[in-house]
Amino acid sequence: MAYAIRPAWTLLVLVLGLTPLHAAGPDLQLVDAVRNHDVAAARSLIEKRADVNQRSGDGGTALHWAAYHDSRELVDLLLRAGARVNSTNDLGVTPLWVAASQGSRSSLTRLLDAGADPSLAPATGGTPLMLAVRDGDLASTNALLGRGADPNGVERASGQSALMWAIAERRSELVGILLKAGANVHARSKTSRRVVLLCCPTWVGDPEGTVEIDQGGLTPLLFAALNGDVACARRLLDAGAKVDELAAAGTTALVMAVHRGFAPLATLLLERGADPNAAAGGYAALHSAVLRGDQPIVRLLLARGASLNPRLATGTFLKRGSREFAFDKFLIGATPFLLASRVGDLALMRLLADAGADTTLRLEDGRSPLMVAAQGETTGAGARRGAAEPRVLEAVKLLIERGADVNAADRAGNTALHVMAAKNPAFDSVIQLLADHGAALETPNREGKTPLALALAPPPPIRGQSTTVQTVKWRADYAAWVENQGRTSTVDLLRTLSAKK
């Protein structure tokens, strides 16, 4: 769920970047004089009838530079001498666009008075109105709208409007002004397809889960959901925004807000009738709330009628630094209760179970909540909840108390004991607990391996580049295994338990 808020346009590229470095020729002296903000030289050249519309190497004129410097004196001087107010450089940039991008309010007003067209914009940039809104320039925004600027004009790269930019910058007052001027609350940004890697790769270069996803297609309300802006969202809803409109990826504003932990916005959306069970994007808001360990939002969703047992339909794609709040592709079929079990969030496990969640529902590959709890988290979310072994132990204990079958097996024939014996390091306290509650010690999986055989097996090789941290770790694990001929304490425990049986 990542969307570009707005492009980062730079004046250096659009206006100054192509200006040639040259000695001023006789026809470019006026451009250079204005570029250097030399009013006296510019006045002298105009009196000598220099061409005020002479274009420099990038197509820019003296009026572009006057607007850049926000020199009302130079702007007036050039306009009186016949400068074309709507001249464009090679990239389609007008003097008005320069004034808007630089916050040159005085020049912007003068150019509008002289007939500057506020609808002219470069192919790779936003409109002058969008630039004024981006910078929170209330005076320029009102001036542009008062002179006919289209509140629904869009930039061509992503199809975003001034209203979307105002929301992205949290400009609630400007959102109100734009809505009053007729900004379309139902407008959408462009959609596109992108190849991404779903969370979470099991080895360096792992191609599994590489998919094409839809992105974009955002309305103003969905932009508000990206940054949790309650004030802007309230204005949009009051103006008729549909609370359950979908992004191209299928997510609603509620799902997006909850996934980012924006509780105040989630509360507003639910109060305005948002569907707590919307899951067209592959996961429901309750999945996201549990993933974040956010009890208040979980309680809020349940109070608003959220279903207790929605199933995760897809993983979310992996962004830099996002592993903690991403849905692993191997969790397809997970309920919120299973997600809570995976990270050992005892409070949420109890909350969901007491509310009536089905604690037996499995993943598509047959793993039960008990097996997932024994396996533990793999994306970093568990780091928020303390040391791993005590957390896993308590989660497994709670599941057993709730009637979990300790010998339930997945499609590969693995039980929770197989899962735990294969972990490196294994948690002996969890193995002891499972055995104390009747876990079968000698049952082989589909490959014919018992828990003891898995504990004796060397760590599997990590595929990928040999220089990776993962490979270095595997070499250390393998060296330790060779020295100890397996994980000694776990092997001894399983042998002792087996002998007792």
C-alpha cells in the first residue's frame, strides 16, 4: 500500500537547468540583465529598444527571470515594453508558473492583471494553482481562483489535482477554499500496474510472491487516509465524498487509516458509516489492527460490527523498512486471531477469543494457530513484545488452555513439535510444554522425519549471494552444528522425553 503523494518539481530543472552558460550577446543582454536583477541595465536596454521577448537557449525570457526574482518593478517595466505575458520556455513553463512556484506573490498578481493564463502548465509539472496550494499560499490561491484557475486541473504524470496536493500537505483551510470553488471531491489520480515482491522473502533473491499489483486510483479522501488527516477528511465527507470508495488496490480509506495506525481518522470514518468488513484489497481493517497490536482500534472495530474471522487473501508488498507492518505471503488464509497468535500478543488473543473468534481456523497450507504460534513471527513485529521464547511459550500455553490440538498436522505432516524442533534455536521450554500435553514424539512427517530427526539435521543452506549476512550466519550455524553434532540441549531433551514415553 504505497502511493506517491505528489511529484517533487524543482525550478532548477524546469526554469534554470537549461539556461546556457554564455557571454551575453547583443540580443541576450536584456535577459542577462534581468537574470542578474540589474534594474538599471534592464531599463537602459529597453530604452534602446532591446527585444523584450528575446528567448534564451532554454526558451526562457526576461519576464521569466523577473517573476523568479519577484521584482514588481522589472515585471511592470517588461510588460509596459510589450513582453508577452504567456510566453513559455522549452518545457512549457510560463512566467506565471515561475511566480507560483517561487511564492512570488507580487509578480503573480501583476501577471494575472496583465492577462496571464492560469491554466497553462508544463507537461511535467502541476498547474500554478497546484503550486500555490502546495506551498500553503492562501493569497495566491485566491488570486488564481479569482482569475479563472480551474480547481480541477491536474498534473499529467499522476493525474493529481490541486485538492489532492492540498490534502497531501495537510492544508485544511485550502481544502475548504478549493471545495467552495468547485473542486471535484470524487476525482481520481491515475492508476498503474507495478511488479512488486510480496512480503516476505525466505532467502536472498527469492522470487516467490513476485506479482503485479494495481496502484494509484486515489480520491481526495484516500489521500487523506494516507496521512491520517482528520480535518481534511471531515471537510471531504461533508462535501459528499463516499466513505467506502476504493483505491485501485481495493483498499478503503478505513483500511488504509487502520493499517497506518491513524485511530482518530478511523473513528471518524466509522462514525460516518465506513464498512468495518471491507476487504477487497485482500485484508480487512481488523487484520491491520491486529498486525499493529492496536487494542483500542481492535475494540473500536468490534464495537462497530467487524467480523471476527475474515481470512487474509493476499500478502502486502515489501517496502524498505515496512516488514513489521506487512502481511507475509505465507499467511494466506490467516484470521486476526491467528495473526495475534503468530506474534504472541496474549492480550489480543484473549480479546478476540472472548469475543467469539474461531481459534481453530487454519492457513491454506494446513498450519493451525498453535503451529503458527510455535513458529513465531518472522518479520520483526514480535520485537515490540519482548524476548521470543517467553512470548512463544505463553502463546502456546494459552492456545492449549483454549483446547488446541497439540498433534494437529499441516499438509506436510508437521505438527507444532516438528516446527519447534526444526527452529534454530529451538525453545526447549515450549517442547517440554507440548510433550506434557500429549504431543507425539515419534510421529514422522510426510518426509519421514520425526521431531528428533529435524533437531539433528544441519541447518539448511541459505540460497542467494554468498556475501550476504544470511549466508555468514548460516556458516556460523553450520560450524556450531558440526562441533556439537546437532543442537545438544534440544536433542537431549527429545531423547529423554522419548525414553520416558
